[in-house]
Amino acid sequence: MLISVFNAVLIALVTWLAYRYFELRERTSPTEERYSQFVSGVASIVDRLEGYDAAHSLEVAQTAEKIAMADGFEGEQLQALKAAAMLHDVGETLLPREILRTADRLNDEQTYLMRTHPLLGELHLKSRMQAPDEVPAIIRWHHERWDGLGYPDNLKGEEIPKAARILAIADAISAMRHSRSYRPKQYKSQKDIDAEIERQAGLQFDPELAALWLKLSPAAGNN
Amino acid sequence: MLRLQSSWLLEAVGEIGGVDSIFFPCFHRFSALSWLSRKEITLYLNSPIDSQAMLARAWLTSRDGGFSDKNLLKFNQVIKKPLELEMNPFKTWKERLFTSQQLDYLFYWREAAYEIDDEKQREIFWAAVYQILSYWLTSKGFVGRQTLEPDQIMAFCLEQHRSFVKGRTGRIEISNIALDELAVDRNPLVAFPLLFDDEETHETELQTVFHAWFHGHADLEQARRDIKNCLRRYLISFEKTPDYSTFVRLAANADMAVLCWSGRDLPPKLYEQEIVEPMRSAFSSRYGRSRLFFKAVDRSIDAYDYLLVFHS
């Protein structure tokens, strides 16, 4: 008798908790979705300013999400990576427009300026945030290289947070797929892009994540 | 593991006073200083570890171009027949760390470097080996086929070095002096990247392997002891009673001191308790004020970066 009462109370409690959870999720999800759409809108403006011929930020975010989920990212960690991927080049909007839209290769001074965009992006986002958040930090490090020769901080290997390492691969994949104002499309197929990712594993990219991408790639069956 | 963020460091100290030079009594990794080496700031860098000081010289003070084409042609040879393993001083690393082919090249590159007359050129060549070791050690087992042959990766690393040193103008002095013997000149800022005693990372393993290779032996325990010995009283240990007298002595003539470290798996509150408060107490006779800055890196694993600035 006592056990039955206990079970009944337990079932009622679990039902109530589940109800509260779904009610809460229903309340928060649309906000999250709206927020995500808003970020996506901002990202598309950045893409236009950068001179991309496609929705670069969205593509980077989708690739980053694919790698991150396969690597076990979830919850807030995954949300932070997606937001950072959408906004990774936001610092470029603060650079002179002629650098972004030039049809020529950048000279040394322009390259130096261009390389400040992760810092500008981080600084501007951080200045608007009250609580500590990793999104600005991920943006800061999306051009770091596994071998320590990236920028701005020359972080090396595991020093680079995993989210930034994933973003670096996703950004490179997208950049290789499309042309820019100053260069034509460099790779003919996903297979060629994957060969370059493999070649740069352990140099530009985290070798473990590069290997993971090679399994996830749309061309995986052909590799 | 430490993420030194030089621009953040300058922002933090910039709120207190401008700096035209920075003294690093012990830097943790040469390439982390790249951003500062391109600024109009004089850098005084010291590493008590000879192999690390050599790497910094090769990467940060080479302004007149990289490895010459003539030397590249002469010293970046392809080994066509496997070398006699018994002759190889690194033979005990076989399979555990490197393949036979890689060991052949490690032996050949070390010997070939002694044939290079110009010391700067020799150090650039050795420094490329550091990059190659890093590549081989960290990509071992992950990628099905490494598409670059040893001579190709050597050429690639030397080319990277050439791009890295291009346009560097800052004034940089690099020394290799034991911390106890290091003279402490007047300086606006002394920076201490904090190193933790119990930390084993890819980078610490690489530094150990490179140190052994640089000294021509395969004894990693010996290399580890050498490095630890050079860093004694600088390494932070949570196990022992803190003794920060080395830090205080090295900051004796600096207007400001900044400590930087990266933490994970522990909340900021614990770092405040275990590092910030003891450091504040140690530096209290030298500096009247201090300020702690921290940044979130990955809150899911309590990863934060810290800067602790002391000033008068």
C-alpha cells in the first residue's frame, strides 16, 4: 500500500516536472530561435560587406555545428560556437571598405590591418557584454593555427579552445569553396578541399578534428 | 597551458601607464611573443632553458630574411637509403615516438646543421626541426596518411619561418641566464607567464623531446630534469607552501608587474584564493595596488584566462 502511494507521488512529481520542463522550453525556444535568426541576419550583412558570393557565415556555422556535434558538443557550448561562427568576421566591418572589396592582393600594411579583425570583433562584442562569455574569445582565436603560427596570439595546439579550432576548420572549408573579390575559387570539388584539410592536419588544423571532418564530409564516400 | 594575449596585456597595463619596453624573465613559448615583437616596444626576453632561448633567437631576431636558398639546396637532402639504426643516438625513440624514417632525418638534420657555418642560419634550421617534431608528435595516429615527406615538411617549415620574420622591426634582446643570476634592470613592466609544476601537455612533451634532441641524446627523463631544474622556484605548485621570492626579486626595479595564466577545471574564486591572494601578499612590500582581470574561454570546463597587474 505504502509503495503504491509512493509510486503515485513519484509519477505525479515526474509528470509535473516534465510539464514544467516542456512549458519552459516552449517559452524559451521561440526566443532562442528569434535570437538565432537575428544573429543570422547580422551575419549576412557582414558577408555582403566582406564581398562573399554566398552566405559564408551561415555555411561556416552549419559546418562548425556538424563537426562540434560529432565531437560531443551540446547545450550552451554548442550555442556559443554557433553564435561565434555566425559573427566570426564581424570585426571586418570596422576596417576600411577598400580593404574588404579590393580586387588586388593585399599589401603588407593592408594584411596587417586585416589581421586585426579578430581583435576588433572580440573587443566590440565584449564591450557590450556584462557577464563573462566565451563567444568573443572564440571569435578572437578563429585564425589561430595548430602549429602556433596563426594570429593574433600565436596560440598553439591545445591552447586554442576546441570551439575556435572547429571554427578555424569550418571557416577554411567555406573559404575554399567560394571565390573572393581578390581571388577566384581555388578548389574544384569537395574532394580537393578535403585533400587540403588532410594536408594541413597537424599544421594549420587540429589533426583530430581534421580526421573527424574527413569522416563527416559530403565527399567522405569518395575519399 | 597558457594563452598569453599580448594585446589584452597592453590594454590592461595601458589603463595604468604607457610602456615602451617589457621584460620577460622567463617566457613560456617563443611564438607567443610574435605579436609584441611587431610592436614599437623593446622586448627583453630571457629563458633559463638553452633550447628555448635558441628557438626565440631563431624566430624573433631574424630580420634579414630566413634560411638561404643556397643552404636549403645543400642541407635539405632526401635520404634515399635508410641509415644504420645503431649509429642513431635517438634509436630508443623508434616506434614509441617516431618511425624509422623520421629517426633517420632527426639524426641527419642534427649532424647536417653543424656543417652550416653561419650560426644564425644553423639556428633557423634547428628551429624548423622543432616545428617538424611538433607536427610529427601531434598528428601521430590521427590522419591516415601524412602527405608531406620529411624534406617537404622541412622546406615548408623554413618557408613559414621566412614569412614569420618578414617585416619584423621591433628591438628584441634574448638571453639564456639562470633565474637566480639574472640582473634586474630598471623597466616599466615585468611580465610573468605562470607555469604550473604538474602540467603535462603536448607542448611540455615537445619541449622535452626537443631539448633532448638539441643536446644530442634520447634520455627524456634527463631532459625533463634539466628543464625542471632551470625553472625551479618559478614553477607554481599547489602542493607546496608558496615561495614567490624569485618573482618579487625579478620585479624589484619594475614600475608594474603583470602575471598571466590560464586556468581550467577550477572556478575563478579558487584561483583568487590559491594564486591571487598569496601573490598580493608576496608583492605587498613592492606595489601598493593590484587589479585582477579575467576572461571566459569555455565556461563548460571552467576555462578562464587571467591577468593580475601590480602597480604603485
